Amino acid sequence: MTDLLPSLETVLQTLATGLLVGCTYGLMCVALGLIFGIMRLINFAQGDFLMLGMYFGLAVLSGAGLGATIGPLPALIFAGLAAIPVFFVLGWVIHALLLARIAQRRGATEGEAHQTQLIMTLGISLVLSNGALMAFGSTPVSLNVPFASQAFILDPLGAGDVLVFLNEARVLAAVAALAAAGGLYALLHRTDLGRQLRASADNPLAATYMGIDVVWSYRVTFGLGFGLTALAGVMVATYYPFQPYVGLDFVIVMYAGVVLGGLGSVMGSFWGGVIIGLVQQLSTLVLPLQLQGTTVFVVFLLILLIRPQGLFGRSVERA
């Protein structure tokens, strides 16, 4: 039994880390899944939205000096809460000035509008990443909060032989992700606004006949997706160094999580992100660190071979 304790500790530590990382991935995937599930828009700028959230957190904690005046934890909570409305408004403006104008172009079919919007999001991505490079430079930075190097210690067996260390910054990020995902679920399924958004996703034409402003619903959706992604960026910035092209590190994970959870299933995207985080971390028990990404996509392809609609997707579910 004594010989098994180190391996048990390693497995529990890796499992705990995978769950924490997976919850944060889940929030990123939920934001992307929301935009795709309701708008049917493939957003190439999603990773850059995450990057902007990271720099927003840096601006609040370091630029505005809140980290020193009220403390790093209250400042981080403030930055996370403020990121949602700030980037909701920015997403609203981007949709109103760019994406909606393309969709409403006279004579364009729905397919042509979606293709043009897709290209537009690629252009937005290039503008945001290169604009951030000009504004902030290419040097990686981080929030440098003290709890990024501190950990909660768990003693699952109660004898002190097996200890599990939970990084405090990752725990805070996971708690924020769970709270945001739960709030989004309540919004979609317990409010009139949520019913309008789901109606716009299920059948835009019928929703219009019922008096629902579908364009307005899409605008709200895009703003919410931007705001939730920025929140994830603020939390990830506490333990992950970033630079203007950091979005590329996460955007593949986002799309994989959305497809794995089930295209059109917003909350399924969260569980897709959790699964990716678990697979990514657990693979290090038997494989080199360099093969983390390969393992994720092997499992991803195996699951889709068995269940092409994703783990939680249904052919009739769009939100």
C-alpha cells in the first residue's frame, strides 16, 4: 500500500488540476458555443476576445493601481465583474457597426451573409491582435498576483500521506467559470430574454412573426459571448503569461470543446471544455508533455466517430 501512495497522489493531483483547468476551458467554450448556437456564426476573433480580457485585467490591477490600493483579490473580482458589461458593450458595437450591416445587405442570401460575416470576424481578429501588438508590445506579461503561487492543501485520506495541492488562482478561475456558466444557463432557461434568444436560434423567421427582434437577439448574444470570453481572459491571466497572440493558444481548444459538446448545445460546450481539460492533464501521466495536444485530438476524433453530433448535441437542439 505504501508503494502505491506516490502514484495515487500523482493521479489525484493531475485529476484535480484537470478539473480546474477544464472548468476555465468550459467557460471559453460556452462563450463560443453561445455565439455559434444562436447566431450560427463561426467567430475567428474569439481567441482575441480572450486576449483583450487578459489585458483588461492587467489594466485594472496594474495600470489603474487597484491591485495595490484595495488588494489583488478584490481588484481581480472587480476586474472580472467589470469585464462582462464593458466587453458586452464593445461586442454590441462591433455587431451593430460591422456584422449586422453585412447580414442586412440587400440581395444577399443567408448563406452569403454567413460567409461574409465569417470573413469579417477573421478581419476583426487580425485588427485586434496586430493592434494589441502595436499598443502593448510583444513581451509576455502576467498579473503577478500573490495567490498565483499559493495553493490550498487537501488531505483526502486524512493521514497526511497523500496531499493534493490546488493552485489558488486556478481555483478562483474555476469558481468564476462555474458561476458564469450557471448564470448563463439560468438566463437562457429561466427568463424571457433567454426564451427570445432560443427562439431566434431555433427558427429566426417564426421568431420574427412572433414579434421578436432577431437582429437585436443576435446583438445581445454577441455581446454576451464577448463579455464571458473577456471574463475568462481576466481569470486565466492570473496564472498564464500572455502577449497579443495568446489567443492562438486557446482558440483550438474552444472549437474542439464546442464540437465535442455538440454543435448548437450551449451548455454542452461547457462539458466539452471540462473533458478537454481532463484529457489534457491526465495524458501527462503516461505521455510526454509535448503530446498533450495530440492526445486531446485523438480522444476528440474517437468520440466523434462514435457520436458524430457530439456528447450532448441533438439534431434539434440549437441552444
